[in-house]
Amino acid sequence: MNAHQVLHFTIYTLLAPPKSPFDNPLLSCANDRMNLPVPSFVDFFAGSGLVTQGAKHACVPVWSNDICPKKAAIYRANHGDDHFHFGSIEQVRGTEIPKGDIVWASFPCQDPFPSGTID
């Protein structure tokens, strides 16, 4: 390859549209080209795992929890149960939760019904 071909290849490689926005290493939190570690996160009140689903392209969950059996079953089916804690947060000691680079606590977005009651 001559210098012009190398420049063209480099520009095309960096600017070509990726298959998905998350396939572009320049947009990822875990940029392999820079050898950055993959950030970890703790997901309090994880529900069925919507935050984990949205973040899994760039981060790894190290601890998640919920108290609802239905949501826990959906979470575990989609994201595994190696890091999932089923039960009340009131029964968890802070020392039991691994350190995470990001800590997230969700508001109950799936529970409210139009009648105003909560599941």
C-alpha cells in the first residue's frame, strides 16, 4: 500500500458507519483500542432489567436486586442470576454489595397503574 491508500483505508475505517451505534469503538465506554477497563455498575431496584439491557453494551453489572418475583424471573432469564439478589434491600448490608463504577437506582416505572394503585 502506498501512503494515499493507507490514509484512505484509515479514514474509511474510522468514519464508515458501523452496523449499530454500539459497534463503533469510539462511542463505547469500553474502548478496546485504548485498553480501558469495562466499567461495572450496581443496579438497585432493577425490575425486569431495562437499565441492564441498555447499559450492557458498555458496562457489566456486578450486583442487581428487586423484590418482585415476576420481575426477578424476567431479569434472570435475560441477564443471568450470578449477580442478582432477590429480596428486600432492607435485608442487605452495604458490605454485601460489590463496588461499582456506576451506581443506579431506578424509580418504579413498571408498577403504576392508571387507577393509582401499585402492584
